[in-house]
Amino acid sequence: MKSIYFKDWVTGWHWGVRIALFMILLSALVQLGMFVLTQNYVVGYLGAQPEDIQFAVMCTYAGIITVIPVQFRFFKYFQTRSYLLFNIMLSIVLNLICLSCRDVDLFLFIRFFQGIATGNTIVFGLLLIFSRLPSERVQTIAPAVFYGTLLSNTVLIGFVGGVVVESADWKLTYYYLIAFQMVTLLFTLLMLKRTSVHKRYPLYQIDWAGMVIFAFSALSLAYTIIYGSKYYWFDDARIRYGALAAVLGSAMFLYRQHLRKRPVIHLHLHMFKSRNFVTGVCLLAIYYGCKDSINLIYGYAGGVLKWSALQVMILAMCNITGMVSLLIFAVRLMLAQKITINVLLIIGFALMGTFNVWMSFLLTPDLAFTDLLLPVFVQGAASGLLFVPIMIFVLSSAPAYTGTTGLVIAACTRFTATLNSFAGFYNLQLYFNQYFKEGFLGYLTSDNQNTIARLNNYRTLYLSKGFAPDQASGLANAAIWQNLNQQSQLLTNRAMFMVFGAITIGLAIVLLVIPAIGKTYTHWNRRVIAPFRNL
């Protein structure tokens, strides 16, 4: 059977097409993974703050969710090869500009347009993957391919970055990325037909103004939530203006979509009357929020254990191995119809809870790689079991007439959950860190024998190394303070793992119990109440 998108020489070479499409998808998604290893270097190079880097990530996500709703119309209008070539070349140009950029504001502006180019490439890449799949398998395999690529790209680019930053300038990672994009550019030229024989639908009445308002609202919301804690929320005029812009922009966008004949997003409010759809979106948000607890491990390994970036990425490889293995396993079981979505959700959230509770007891200042290997693998396995079933549950619960609205809402859920993850982790760490630090300070007194003994030990150590008595006393106090900060952060991580463990295990129990309660209620209603109604 001839393909309308692929050249004849490659149409029958299934693995060649799969690898090429995976590479195209990966070349777009690595734009999101670039900050995994190099964010500390970017902070120093640009003179930025950590919040600026988080906002840069959210700018990329804002660009992606802004263009996703119109991509399906673009796919029916533009020639696929030309469109992909344009966006890959645009990504290369933007990366070259990033290399010479020294201004934070310009960098954020570039990141937003990188998000647009990324969203353009992602959707067209996924639609090409859809064209190669049987229709009955699209809903299962497509999310698996996308999610597997999304998570693995972070580790792959991080692994390459870890090797580079250990021996060369961190900016060399951009050159590797550009070289990779040049390879995908060549794949696109060789693999896809110049013209696709499909009916073109004109791009009339696209709500460009609505897209601008949507992007403005998303960026305002991200700015408010990320910088809110830093500027003491509504005590600062910048946060007040940001929140006002987010609220007014959202209201204006929703009102405009209600009036437009062809809106950017078809707001089918009836889908929110579907209990399953709302439940699925909530499960997706909880999953996205709780899975990011793995970042505490990476931060702990690099900050407390003082591992190199390359060692942290090797640990992340173990996580990806668990994710990919169980993702493939779950997809095969669902395609064979040997397991239900509910069972996968229960097992997945139970494993996620097990990982979090395990880590809350495991963390110490001197863990080895082998100590973290199994729990990190378990977290990856939980992610592999959860994402595809949740996405299938969300998309299948949306009424058929809503079209791609369910997919767009799922993408917006990802944006919101990532934003809450950044802000939530930051505020939780502030709260618990302060709580434990104040608890420790109650024991750091001149009357506490443990404190006196520890200070004397440090003072003796520094005196033996040739420091003057005053210097030794100052260094001893600094060492005590460093230990206090380390222990406070360690207990903070433990507390956060316990919170996420309680949420995910509680959710697994609810998913296990509710079907049984529903069956019991139905049985009771049929056997006991129904006879009385017939009297």
C-alpha cells in the first residue's frame, strides 16, 4: 500500500521509518531537556536566578500549548515535509541565537518561540506516527511513544551533557543538539515526499488574536506562581499585576471563544459533565505532581552526596529503564485486553507510593549508588504503568463530538501541573526546611553537651591543621551551621516523600475500594430496595 507522506523506497522499511520518526520527535523534545544538566551553567552565564530558569521552562511549555490547538488544521493545509523542514531549521536558528544571548529577557523570549517550534514539530511527528498505525492501536501506542520519548530525551540529553560538562565548555551541548537537528533535517528530506496528496483545507477564520491572548494568559499565570514566593506574593506590585493579567486574559479568552464560530479551542463544557473525564484529568494532575518527587533524589545525589552530573544521569538511566520496560509491558497487556485500566492504575499508584515511603526512610548523608538503584527503578516502573492508562482514560471519556479538545485539555493539565510542581516543591521545601531548622536551633545552646562536644571536636581538628584559635572557632561554628543546613534539607526531603507517599497510596486504596463499593450498592439496590418499589 502506497503512503501519501513517505517515499516509496522507505514505505516498506518499517523499522527505518520508526527510527526516523522517533529521531524527529526527539529532536523537538530535547528543547525541554536542555536545562537538566546545564541550568546551573546558564544561571552563571546569564546572571539569572533559579526562578528565571523555571520561568524559561514554562515559557517553552506556554509556546507548545499555544500552538497545539491549530496544528490539526495546519496538518490539513501545509505540505508535511516543508512544514517540518521549516520548524527544524527555525529550532536550529533559535539555538544559535541562544549561544550568543547574554540577556535574560531575550533568552526568555527565545524560549517561548522555541516552544512554538517544538509544538509544531511534535504534533506533525505524532500525526505521521498515527498514519503508520492501525486505527484501533493509535489511542494506546501514540501516548506510549510520546511519553517514552518525552522522558527519555531528558536523560539522553542529560547524559550527553554530563559527559560534555565534565571535560569541556557547557555551550558545547548546544553544538551537539544542533548537529542532531541537522541529522533529522536530512532524514526529513530523504524520507518524506515533497508533496502530500491530500485535500487541503484553507486556513480561514483562525483566531490569531485568541492565540495571542491565550499565550499572554499562560505566561502571566506562570510568572505569578513562579515568582510569587520570591516577591512575597501580593505585597509586590509585579505579582498583583501578573495575577490580574492572568485572570483578565483568561476571562477574555473564554468569552472570545464562546463568541467565535471557529474558536482556537472548542470549549465543549458538556465534557466536564462526564464524571470519568473529570476524574481522569484529576488523576493526570496528581500523577504529574507526584512523579516529580524523583527530582528530589537527583538534587540530593548532586547536592548532599556530591555526585558528578554524569553519575546522576547514570542513576536517571536506571529510572528510564524501569519506565520503558513497564511502559512496553502495560501497552502489550492493554492491546491483548488481558488487564483493565483500573488494575494498572492501582498497581502504578501503589508502586509510586511505595517508592516515596521507601525514600522517606532511606535517605541518609552517606548512601551508595546501589542503595538508590532499586527504588529509582521502582519509580520508573510506576510511571510506565500509569501514564498511558490515564491518557487513554481521559481521551476515551471525552464525548466523540468534542474532537481534539480532550487532548488540548490534557496538554494544559500538563502545563498547570508542572507549574504547580515548581511552585509547590519550592514552598513545601521552604516550610519544612524552616520547621526543622527551628527545631534544631532549640538544641544549639551553650548548655547542650552534644553541641559543646561537637564544637570542641571541630575546633581541635582545625587547630591541628594549623589555624589560629580565633579562626578555628569561626570554622567550627561554620561547620556546625553547615551540618544543620544539611540535616534540615535531609529531613525536608523525607517529609516531602512521606506527603507524596500518603497521597499516592491513599489514591491507590480509593481506586481499589470504590469499584467494590459501587458493586455492593448496585447489588443492594437490586436485591433489597427494588422489591419494595414494586409493591
